[in-house]
Amino acid sequence: LSGASVEGEVAFFRTGGTVLALWSREALAEDANIDSEGSGFSGFALAHNVAQKEEVDAVLEEAVSAGGTVVREARDVFFGRNGYFADPEGYLWEVAWNPGFPLAEDGTIRLPD
Amino acid sequence: LSGASVEGEVAFFRTGGTVLALWSREALAEDANIDSEGSGFSGFALAHNVAQKEEVDAVLEEAVSAGGTVVREARDVFFGRNGYFADPEGYLWEVAWNPGFPLAEDGTIRLPD
């Protein structure tokens, strides 16, 4: 969490060299000059990649403890293992272990060239 | 664009230490075990931060040339300057110049502590 955040308004998180900025749905719609109405699948997911296979299950459990809802239980898939949860505001998160995309020590992802 | 991409299926882009993965709405919904139906505002935007104020207008023009639609014309705001466009699939993008969040030489953002 960065000190640039404003309590009750916006939270900025460092995520590698990019930024995850959380603020209200209404404020974003107003800033973008569009209607804030919308329903159903949003067409995107935030993904949290982990370094060890077992962490997929552990992170999903942690999300549930924090108020999330599992929508896809952890399972082995062709690239490794993943699962999905929805946070209390309905945003979709993937938790993934993909040994083909190794994590650096600082948690950043190294894509193949 | 990473060589891990699969033509016609998924495109992986390096974005700092994180990854932007583009694949079909239906494939993501199926992977997440949810219904792919949805409409209206998705509740999120991808932001492209630029180093110079004038680049906000230039990137919006470039987006329009590539098939995007401006939904918020570039304007000066309290943190700098921004504008928004929708890509051909309706995804919302912000183009922002925020001198309080300077860019490193490699384009990554440096948040205040």
C-alpha cells in the first residue's frame, strides 16, 4: 500500500512495476464519463500467481477467511494448477501456479521470450 | 508480446513485473466456472501512464486510429491530465499523465512510499 492512497477514497498498491488502484465504481465511471450501471460477468479477472503448487489451495482458503467466495475450486490444469474466487464486491480473482512462468525473488513474473 | 502466446487463443504481454493476458471472454468465464453473460460498465479500466503531458492527447489519437472510441476527451485534472477510450471490444482504457507517479526509464511506475 502506497502513502499516496487517500483513506476512504483510493488505495494504490505496487504490483511489480505497475500499480493496482482501487477506488469506487461510481468514481471511475464518472471519471471516464460513462454510466456506472452494469451487471453479470465483467470480462476480466485479476490473477495472483504463486511459486508453489500447494499455495493455490492456501491462497483460496485465505480469501475465503477474508470474506471471498470460491467460484472454481483449485484443480490441476494443463499449465499447472488454478482456482478462482470472487471478492466481497464481486471482482473475480484467479490464483494460479504456472511453473512455465517462474516468479523472481521479488514476486514479479518472468514470461518466456 | 511473449512467445508463450498462442495465436488465436491467448496473448501474453510483459507489463513491468506483471503480465497482461488477453484471451476470449468465453474461455475466461469457462475457466472461472461462471456464466459469461454480462452488460454495461465492467467496473474496471486499464491505465496507460505516459511521461509527458502532451502524450495523453497523442495516445488517445493513436487509439482512435487503431479503432478505439474516445469516451472522455483529454483534460487537465487535479493530478495532471487524463482521458479515456474504449477499445473495439468495449474494454475501458485510461491514458494518464501523473507527475506525482514518475515513470522509470523502462516505463515502470514509481509510487510514493
